Amino acid sequence: MNDVKAWPQVIFPLAEADLPALAVMAAEAQIGAWTLSQLVSSWQAGHLIVGLQWQQQWAGFAVLLPLPDEVELLEIVIAQSQQRQGWGRYLLTQCETWAIQQGKGRMLLEVRVGNMPARGLYQSLGYREIGRRRGYYPVPEGGREDGLVLEKRLLPEEAP
């Protein structure tokens, strides 16, 4: 892991001018990454886009959809050169902290069935499967891959 003392702060929110660099980073980092037009549409819709910088370069970003009682993580990307260094865990826990501060009871996200590193991260942070979307993601070789819907309770559930 990078030196904890040097960890960046999550930036809330990013500017539209940041989006082209994030789209390039995403395309290099993962299969089926959001395009620039998808990021711009999300930003224009008022979704919260947060980012990490490390040594004056983008290390990652997340797109959050705040809902009345919960937050949906729409996208999380860590730059290819920064993967496997703890940045995904750091960014996601910062997003959870923000959600708790906003009084959101849970975080929802979706992950490809075949994305074992991400699934391992989510499981280690307490996310559990609550649904499956059959054939949700296209696969570069052709065909489709299931998406798993995961949730994590952030606040205790209120008694009836």
C-alpha cells in the first residue's frame, strides 16, 4: 500500500473539465468502462463524481447516485497503474463515509460475475449479494455476462 500519510483526499465534486481525463483512464483500466459521453450525461444529471489524485495524476474515481435513503455506486475505476495498491478500498470507504454523513442507510452496487478482484474487495468490506441481472454486461469476445447486485448496510435499520 502507498504511504498512508500521503493518501490524497477525495475531491467532491469534480468539474466537467475533469471528465475527459477520467474517461481515458477508465478505458485503459477496465472492460466496459464508461465513455466520456456517459460521464458527461451522469455529471449533467447531478450525480456525484469524486476522484483521487496521486502524484498529480488521476488514480481513480467513483460515480454516486444519491437517493432518498441510500446511495448507488454507479461506477468505480482505479487507474491501471494504481491497481492492487489499496486505492479501490480507500475510495470506496471514503464514499461510504460520505454516504453515512448524509444519513444514507445503505450502499448498492453492481459488479460483473467474472470480476473476481472487485468481488473480493466488496465481500471483504461487507457487501452481500441481493440480486442477479442475467446477461447484463456485454463481453468483448461476444456474449453476455451476469451482473451481481450487492448491498451494504451503512446505518442500523430502524425498528418498526
